[in-house]
Amino acid sequence: MLGLRKFWDFLKCTLRWKMGPQIVLLIGLGVLGALAEGIGVGILIPMLESLQGLTGAAGSHPSSISTALAAVFRTLGLPFTLPIILSVAVVLFITQAVLTYARSLLTIRAQDRFTCAIRTRAFGNLLNSDLAYFHKSRIGELANTLTTESQRAGFALAEMIQMIAMLLMLFIYLLVQLAISWQLTLAAFPILGAIALALRPRKSYALGVEMTQENEALQSTTLESLSGIREIKALSLESLSLENLRHSAERLMSIDVSYQNRGYRFTMIYQSIVMVAFALIVIFANRVFQLSFASMLAFLLVLQRFAPRVGLLTEYRHWWLGYSRSMDRVEHLIRETDRASARLKDGTVPFTRLEHAINLREVSFSYGSGAEVLHRASITIPRGRMIAIVGGSGAGKSTLLDLIARFYDPSAGRIEIDGRDLRDYQIATWRQAIGMVSQETFLFNDTIGNNIRYGSLQASQAEIEEAARKAFAHEFIVKMPEHYQTIVGDRGIKLSGGQRQRLALARALLRRPQILLLDEATSDLDTESERFIQRAIRELSQSCTVIAVAHRLSTIEHADNIIVLEEGCIVEQGTHRRLLSLDGRYAVYHKMQFG
């Protein structure tokens, strides 16, 4: 029952992905191929009878198939002679070979198209999901679903098509056998059916589940180790990391060997048993039904084609059951990301320009069912001003920026842009007005120039260099071996932390943002570079609104308003001088840094 239910669910899934026309075409090619082969085998009977001198001979008794084929030939205006019979048989078998080739080629295309479609949909959903989804997901599992599991889902589609085509081919072979001798067919069919039932796959789906789990474990181990390679080397954990990977790889190998072994042994066992049944059927046919030599030979040829395909059907079903688990995994990811993207509903109003202010009104936020990270925060951020946010670790500083960038929506309260709810605006047009430099600077494994250009893909080289100068990055870039064409390595590994931050700032400035969000944007800069960046930020605040999270208080001394967060609550706000005069939390932070 599991197999039938899974098969129906998978078939409905492929129809949702609009694979119905391809499946019908491929099954149709399989049926035509089976018909060509079945008729070709049937034509062997009059050919053999002709060689025996039965066809057309006086007093001869040709088989019913020969009589029927002779009538068809006469209708088509063809002489029912040995050369014509041979020619038709050759044409039919060549047609069957061509159709089989076409079906195989088109099956691969359908499989790859299906894989591409589900992979693209899943990745697109991930890109549109809110960040909360990634907080509860392992990157290794997501990568495994997008790569390995998507490909295995494509294999499942191919095996499903093979199964359906094989069932129809077996039905046609059965009709040919019935036409030759329905008595012998009824005698042989229960034997083959009993063997197929005894050899049905039982653990195939369970093995597929285990393989998915181990693939995810292997991907997670690999990505985690490569991402933390510095820490692994610093802590001398190379042996432990290698052992963890070896354990996952060997476990996966063990499951795969078991899965492959079960798949291939079905055909081997079935064919071995069938040969014994084959011999019994020959004896039975000769002594009980006394078929003519031509009919006997044709029946055995059809049986020889029929019997192995029953074993192949079992084998296809085994592969399909194992691969179908991967489709479950991809469908689960798509459903989950559909919900994750739905949580962040897009607005309908295009954002054009910030005219007055950004207002946070009683804004609270929590990740899932956890404690509130931000509690009833009310802040006014006037256009063209610099607002700074300070506080201890976990105070909610970065969360506040994420809410303004609309990576999340508030759990309570609202954010207003010129008096209008931020959720009314289109997310894409809102973010186009924002430049952001995150605490964890991310660079693509590309050239320095392209990493800056990602801020505005239409930017010219002159505009890229201008942005680099504003971020005080041009000086170190021209000292690089290939200047702006220098490859920065994975995540910018070839550059220092300060260089990465300056490139990220240049990328944000290239957007000519109306709102600039800086999350510890100077944390990796040396004192001289920080001084330059401070001057650049002060200049920027004259033309755009700057909201800066900073640990270094020297970066934000000139801010128009400084907001102090403590455990998600605003405890102080004001200018640098006013906050020092209050001798509160800000003054404590200042004394800790400057004595």
C-alpha cells in the first residue's frame, strides 16, 4: 500500500509541475515501441511456417495469427510472401529500436528539466524567505536539498516513467501471448506473478530515507568544516574534523551499497528463477497443448522478452521508492519556504523618497516563541540626520537595523515612513533606497570591482572608483596585483578585515542610498582608517539618513541622536554631550573605552 500511495502522490506532484505532457509522450513512445516489437515477434510465426512450407500449402493448417496477418497484408495490398514478411519484420524491429532510443533521450531531458524546475523554485523561495527561516535551518541540509536531493528527485521521475512504460509494454506482450496460446499464457502467468510478488522491494523507501539523512549530515559536516577552517587550524582539530567526515562518508557508502545491491539483485534472482520456470513451461507446452513449432518458438520468444521485464519492473520500483524520498524532501523545503516568504508580505506602494522621518512606534520583536529582543521601542529618525545605536551584546541593536531594512516585521507596534506603515511599501523598492554595511562583511569570490558593482549593477568604472575613494579603499586597491580586477577569494579571504569593510562600504555608497545602515561598520578598521571613515560618514549624513550601530563610541560622537539600548529597551537617548552629562549607561560605556 505504501508503494501505491507514494506512487499516486508522486504522480500528482509531477502534474503540479506541469510534467504531464512529457510523461504522456514518453509513455506513448514506450507503447509504440512495444507494439512494434510485439507485432514483429508475431510476424515470426508466419515466417517460420513459411519456412516449414505450411503457409499457402495444400492441406496445411497455418496458425490463427498467420491467417490474421495474411488478411492484413491483403488489405494493405502486400503479397504475403517470405521476403515481404522478413522486410516488414526488419522495419518493425528497427522502428522499435529508434523509438526506444528516442524515449531514452527524451526521458533524460524530462528528468533534467524537472530537476532544474524544482531546484530553481526551491532556491527562489529561499531567497525570498525571511531571515527567521535560516535561523532554524542548517545550511548543509539546505545545500543538500538543492543539489543532491533535487537530482535524485529527477531520477525518481525517470524511474516512474520507466515503470509506467514497462507496465504497458508487459500488457502488450501479454496480449501477444494470449493471441498465440491463451491456455499456455494462463498457465505461465501465475508462475511469473508469484515470483514477482515474492521479490517485491520491501526496504527501498526506508533506505532512501536513510540516504537523505546521511547526505544531509555529510553536507553539513563539509560546509561547517570549510567555513570554520581558521578555527579548526587554530584549535588543531584537523584530525577530529577528518574523522567526522570519514564517519559520515562511510555511513553513506554503507547505505548506498545496500541500496544498489538490492536493486541489482532483483533482476539476477528473478532471471535465475525464471529460467527454471521457462524450462517447465516448454515441457508443459509441448506435452499438454502440443503447439506447432512456429507458435511454440514465437511464444517462447515473447516469453523471453516478457519475463525479464517483470524483473526490471521490480527493479525500477526499487529505484523509484528510494529516490521518491528525495522528492518529499524538496517538496517539504518548497512548502516551508512558501510559508516563510508569505510571513513577509510584500506591499503594493512603490517607495520613491524619504521626505520627513522614519518613526518606530512601540516596536517589539521576538524570534519565534523566544523572549522579546526588542521591547516597545519608540524612535524618531528625521531625514538627513545621523542616528547612533549603542548597547551591550544582545541588547537588540542589529535587530533594530534588520527591522528597518525589513528583513523581519515587528511582532508588535509598527514602523512608519513619512507616516505610512512600512509594510505598505514594495520590499524591493524600499531596499533599493537603502545601503547597508553589516557586522559580518560578506564578499563574493569575484573581482574587487565586481564586488563593489553589486551595489549598482549599471555603474560605470568611474562610479565604482568614486565610491571606493569615498570609502577610502581606492588607495589599497591600486596597490593590489591586478587593481580592481583582483580576485578577493571565497568570502574575501585574501583581504584583511579592514579592507573587506571598506569594500562593503564602497558597495553601499555606490547605491547612492537615501538611508545608510551601518552595523559595526568600523569594527575592523585601524585608527587612521576609522578617522577617514568617520569623516566620510559625516559628509554622507548631509545627503542621506545614517543609522549606525557602533561599539566604538568615537565613531558616533558627532551623531545627532544617540540611542542607548539595554536588554531590548531604550534606556537613554540624546547627543554625546547630553548623555555624558547624565552620567548613565552611555557614560559608563565611554569611561570603559576612554578611562
